[in-house]
Amino acid sequence: MKIEKFSDYEALSNHVAEALIATLQENPSAVICMPTGNSPRRTFELFVSKVKERSIDLSNFFFIGLDEWVGVPSELRGSCAYEFRSLLFEPLGIEDHQFHLFDGTSLDLEGECEMMDAVIQEHGGIDFMVVGIGMNGHIGFNEPGVEFDRYAHIVPLDETTITVGQQYFDQPMKLEYGITLGFNHLLNAQTVYLIANGQKKAEVVKRAAEGPVDSSFPASIMQRHMNGVIAVDAEAASGLSN
Ligand code: F6R
């Protein structure tokens, strides 16, 4: 794992957008996995504008959504599906057969997990994965205490995630469970970028990068990835010791 520091959020997002494009130029059928939330928002915007400006052909790439809130319909603003649609699929005209997302409203959530694992396997695994980090150290919905050797799974949400998660919705939401890729997917991905920006992420970035690798702080898993990058702006990097 390595750490890459950028002057600000814009420079960080620009770097990740360029890294995504470089991956797709080298391998047009690459499998890309992204999170939602505040951290990747500018990366999505820059990626979309660069793809348009440079007329990059995305007709062969495949997209995997990292996670979803259980019980939240995909049409609702705040669901991960809504974010992926509005930030990526609609602006770039990505067709339905080019992505696979969890359906958080499925009555067969175990089946959703099995299907996600099968789709990733059929596509030969994830080439480039971007993740964020929660205020409790979660990645996706891999909450503190998660088993590291999981594929897609369903997780009872931590209090912090339930509270912080309200910000994404227009009305108070009953959030109890998440459905998410597991850390086997993360460790098997060719390249993983954990992105974080802002002063409020300084402490969690420090723990992820320098703390013990332990499931009580899930993002510490990044230290085990040979091709893992923790990419941060100056504020999020401010707690790091070197
Ligand atoms: C969302 C996800 C979450 C977020 C994390 C950070 O799809 O996977 O793990 O990445 O909660 O969220 P932000 O970026 O909003 O601080």
C-alpha cells in the first residue's frame, strides 16, 4: 500500500479520474467499482467531462456498484443506485447491460449477494476499485467487527453509519442494514484507491494507514493490498506521521 497526497480535493479527484481513464485506455473492457457519498462526487464529474472531451469509448467497460442501503428503492435520491445513475450512467449514456448494482429492496438479499459475486467472477474480477472511508473506519458497509474474508454480504449498520447516512436523503430514513461487497473483493481487485478529503477525515485516515490491521477498524485492510493507494488531500493527510 502507498499513500498519495494532493494539495486539495480538486487535485485528488483529478488524479483519480485520470487513473480511471488510463485503466480504461489500457483495457477497454476493464471492470470498475465505485462507491457513492461525498468523497467520489468530483471524481465522477471530472471523469464524465474528460470522457466526453476526449471521446473515450466506454462501450466495453463494466461497472459494479460497491454497496446499497437495504430497503431503499433505487428511484429515491440518496440510494446508491440513484447516485450512480445521475452521476455516471445518465451523463455518459451507459447502457443497462454495462453495470450491475445491488437491489436493496430485493426480498432475496442472499440471492442478491450470490448474484453480485457471480457477476464479478464472470467478468474476471475487478480491475480498478475506488472506495471511501466512513467516520467509523468502514469501507462500503463493512462495519467495525466485519470478517475480513467475506464476498458480498449483508451487514447490520453501525450507529455512526445510520446517523451520518441521513445526510444523503431528503427526509429522515430508517436505515438498518447495508448490502456490500466484502473484503475478498477488495483484496482481489487489481488496484484499489481509498479516497478521503477534508479535516474531518484526518483521524480515520491516520488509523487506516498507520494503525493496527484489525477488523475493529475495517479500513486498515488497505495495508494488506499490494496495489492499494490511500489518496488524500492535505487536510485529510494532516494526521499522518510521515
Ligand atoms: C458509499 C460507501 C461508504 C462511503 C463512506 C464515506 O457507497 O461505500 O462507505 O464511502 O461512508 O462517505 P463520504 O464520502 O460521504 O464521506
